[in-house]
Amino acid sequence: MIIDGHSHVTLPVEEHIKAMDAAGIDKTVLFSTTFHPEINRNFTEVRSSMEFLNDLLAGKKGSMIEARQKSVSELMDAIKQYPDRYIGFGAVPAGLELKPTLQYVAENIQKNNLSGMGEFTLGSGQIYLLKNIFEASKEFRNLPIWIHAFFPLTFQDIKEISELAKDYSETPVILGHLGGSNWLETVALVKEISNMYLDTSAFYSTFVLQCIINEVPEKCFFGVDRPFGDLLLSKNAVLQSAKTSAVANAVLGENIAKLLNVA
């Protein structure tokens, strides 16, 4: 079974399913989103979407509670349409006090039977805002936490994530994009800390992808990050980079299926 471990709701949903079929992707771990660059009609609109994304990644948008609640509703609509193809991860505002964090997770993640929390996009120096997210994970049977780990995060930020992972050793922590430009140091942390994993989407280079998936194949999850990645190209990159079929199978689906108990 081939599972895309990280893509966002894209519109229209039916086109995503067609693309999955064409690329031979059996299931997708689907994430909510607060904007839809895939429906932009021209470059000016794309620029506006990218400016929004850059502000989001820099932590300039705040908790966006209402927008995130709307995005979870949109996510659930997609899952209800294709329950056999989608597994849901829902966005949770970081930086809230513990009680409202727990309430938000109960109402938006647990109630909807979502499998994890994320994508968390924080600015550099803001990792402390995840403390109550980890507390919520522990409260709700160790929900996996998916964290964007490319720019603008530095390796110091990734080290702070690893400290939280050590403190909450039963909580699976998935670092997005192989740690970005900090991939070499990030791999060392993932090898050391049993509950930390890597997502391959938006990999830094094919050389980096090849190095990492063959070094720690049991800790890597195939990801596309649609609409920013292409399903077929992303899958073929893993197939061409894997030294053995066992490595390819583990990365392309076996690892995430085991973590999320996907049959």
C-alpha cells in the first residue's frame, strides 16, 4: 500500500482523487489548510497566496482560531466524501493556555476521529508555544504531532522540538521536509530519539533524499505536500532513490501505516 503521508485539502477534491489514482497512491494523510493556492487564476493571485504562506510560516498570523476551525470542517467534508482514501490530521492553534487547548482538541480532533495534529507552522524562536500541544497529545492517547521543519526554523528550533520529544517520549513527532537545510544534523537527532520521524515532502535535494531514506528507512514517511508537490514525481523520486525495494516499501507506506494503524 502506498500512502502519501502529508498533503492538504485541495479543490476540487475529486481532482485530488483522480490524481491519486493516476499516480498509484492508495491513501492520503490529509491535512487541513487555511488557504487554497491551487485555485489561483494568475501569477498575481499566486504571489498573494505565497505572501500569506510566508507570514504563516513566520508565525505572524497568530492562532487564527476561527480560520482553523473552518479548515477542519472543510477537511471533514473531504473525508466524508472519500472515507476509504483519506486519513485526517487537523490544525490546532499553538500558544493557547492548556485548558482551551484541550477543549479545542476534544471538539475538533477527538470528536472528528482525526488521527493526528498538524501541520504546525511556527516562526523561529516560537517552539515553546508547542508545550501545551504536547500536553494535549499526552491527554488524548499520544496523538501524533506534525511540525513544519523547513525555513524559517533553524537547527536550534529543531533541537528544541527534540527536547519536547524526549520529554513526551510516547508522542510520535513528525518533522516535515527532512529538516530542510538542517537535514544532516536533524537525521542525527532522529536516530537518537525513538519517537521522532521524518517526512520526505519538499526534500532539500534528491541527494539529500537518497542519503536519508537509505540511512534511516524505518524513520521516514513519504509525503507530497500537495498542492506544492506532485504525486507521481514525488513517488518516483523515492523509488529511484531507494537502494532496495524494502527501503522503498517502508518509506512509501509501511512506516506510516504502522504508526497510524492503517489496514
